[in-house]
Amino acid sequence: MIYQILRWITQLAIHIYYRRIEINRPELLGIKGPLIIMSNHPNTLMDPLILAALFKHQVGFLANASIFVNSMVNRVFRYLQVIPVYRQQDLAPGQVLDNTKSFGACYQHLEKNGSLMIFPEGSSIHELKLRKIKTGGIRIAFGAEDRNDFDLGIQILAVGLYYSNPLRFRSKVYLNFGEPFTLKNYQENYQKDEINTVQTLTAQLRKSMEELTIHIPDEGQEKLFIQIKKLFKKELTRDLRAEQNQIAEFNINREISSGIRFISQYYPESFDQLKDKINTLDQLDEQLHVKSNFERGRLKQWMLSFVKILSMLLGLPFYLFGVIHNYIPYRIPRILAEKITHEKEYHASVSMVIGIFIFPLFYGIYLWSLTWIFSPPPPDFALALYFILMAITGLFSYSYYRFALRNSYFLRIVLSASKKDRLQHFLDLKKEVKRDLDWAKTQYVERNKNEK
């Protein structure tokens, strides 16, 4: 019961923190154990929180043994089915690495039809590539099956996690599930050559996980991918969806990353020229903050300016109400997260967990203040309505702020004569780069057709 309550709270928190959570095969969230979930690990604590909250049954974890700091914490982790695993870097000099007990606990968990979540990369870093996959997860699966004559029927489910922006509140998350598979067909090979079979299946798992996420092994290509997404996402999304019948946004990002790798490999000179142009374009964008489409007539720009200003004025009262009630509880988790850890990878998850406690606390204080200020106190339905307004306008205020920020950049350009030349240079260069991207896309699509 306690786990279910925690799961509900976490579900609510992640659906508030993220604007959209997209799942390619949601029916697999109800898959039964024994099950081992193998996922990439781009966003530290947020990854297990999201997966545990979304699966319909309790999921156990393998976690770094260093977090088991005292008996009280250990009891909590045992209740949450967290199994400690030891790493070489966590051991004292001369201490021998021994995960025999950890593996035994995993076997027992799976033998009870439990589900186990493992991040086989072993560490979490914000980067668009899959790091080396360790063999531990596959070894656990084979070990449990071997001591049960391969009759357990453990299913292995590969998962690809992708965040549109891992550090930003109200960004998007994509969960991509592969096809679950069992180990029965590998029994003979495993019993003949354990090491080679584990390595072979680990390599297959890695290939599957690469296909389920955005994998860009080169830092320069990753930077270019981020710049193209920022500058041309709308145009590329429109083109690809028109050609491929409402293709999902994650798949569009995969096509962009695959195209970048293709051009880099087969047309290196064109790739270098494209990279230089996009770097220049990105620098101009940073100077001008070109957040709107300026490829329209002067009259339309002024009309759009009027509509945007009117929208901001109409939304201002709701924005102010939301800011008054939400700014402090919004800022406190972010400040505390930065104080608790300097590693950016942890900021989102720590902020969300702290926010689970901070927001209800402050909302409770605000409601108590109303009952203290007014005599007689407001009726319960009025307090409930006030609570709902605080939550709704809090989300509205964040969207309004970003909308207003984009509009301020738009109006500065429309009203500034000094920025006109730079804006025109930006638009001309953007058209030129778009032609280059169209050419690159044509080469990429043609080669894919020929290979098929």
C-alpha cells in the first residue's frame, strides 16, 4: 500500500515536471515477471523514478552500494526492493570485489516472479551516446535461469530513454521499448561456453538499445545535432511528417542524427562546410534570439506583434497570481539541488523530489493563511478551488514567462533598425543552410533506398 501511494505521488510529479511523456509501446508497462528491464542511463535518479512510476507493478533495482549508509536507510531500500551492487572504484585498497550476495539476492527476486531494473552502462552522464554495456545484467539473467534449469522464463526488455532537454522543467521524455526475449534458446550455448555466450548476448543487447535511443558517438556531431534541432526543428519536422505520415518526434530526431552521421562519413568536406555555416547561424541566433518566423511581410509582423502583446496583457493577471503563489516553492528546490550536488545530472531529479514536499507545504500555508485572515473562514469548496487555481496558474506562469520572453525578442527585432541587417543576414544564411540540409537529406534517403 505504501509503495502504491509513493508510486501515485511520483506519477503526478513526473507528469507535472515533464510536459509530455511519450511511450512507443505502452502495453509493455503491464508485462509480468520474472522480468529484467535494461535501460540506458542519461539522467541519473530521474531514469529509475520514471520507469518505476510508469510500470504497473513494483520494480526492484540494482543500485550502487555506497548509498546504503545506515540501518534506517537500508530498511527503506529493502522495502523498495533495492539491491546493492559493489563497484571496484567503491572499494578500499586491497579489498576484493565480491558481488556474490548481490547476485544471489537478484536470483531470489526473479524466482519470486519479481521485476528488476538494471542500467548496464553503470554510470549516468548527459550525452547522446550509449556507453560501454557491462555484462552484469545478462550474467544475472543466465545465472538465475541456470540454477532453475532454464525454466524460469525470465524476459529481458531493452528500453531507450531520451529527454528533449534533461535539465529543463516542462521538457519532454520518450520511452522506447524493444521486443522482450527469453534465454531458453541460449541454454545449450551457455552451458558449453558461458563467457562467450554472455558477451554475445550483451553485444546484441547493446545493438537493440542503440536502435531505441539517439546514439551519436562523436561530440562534434552531437553539438551539430543540438544546433540543427534548435534552428531547423520546425522545418525538418514538417518535411519528414509530410513524407512519412505523421512520424513520431523521437523518430524525426533519430533521422536527423542518422543523417548527420551519414554525411560526416560519406561527404566529409560538405559536412565541414555545413558545420561552419551552422556555427555562424547559431552565433547570430544567440545574438538576435530569433524565436519567431520573420520570413513574412512587414504588415504581418506588426499584426503578429499586436496579437502577441494583447495575449500577454490578457494573461498577465493569471501570470501574477501564479508567480505570487509558486515562485518561492519553485525556486527553493532548484537552489537546494544546486547546494546538495554540483553534478548537473542530478539537478532535475533532486529538484523534483524536493518539490514533492515543498509545493504541498507552501500550498498548505497559503490555505491556512486564508482561514486565519478571513472570519468566518472561506467554505471548503472555495479553499479547494483556490488550491486548484494555485496549481494551474503555476504551470501557466512558467509557459507565460517563456512566451513573454520569446515575444520580447521578437518585438526588439521588429522595433530595432540596428538589428535589421543582422536579421537579414541570418535569414539569408538560414535559407542557404536549409538548401544544404535538403541536399544532405536527399543523399541519405537515396542511400537508404539502395541499401534496402
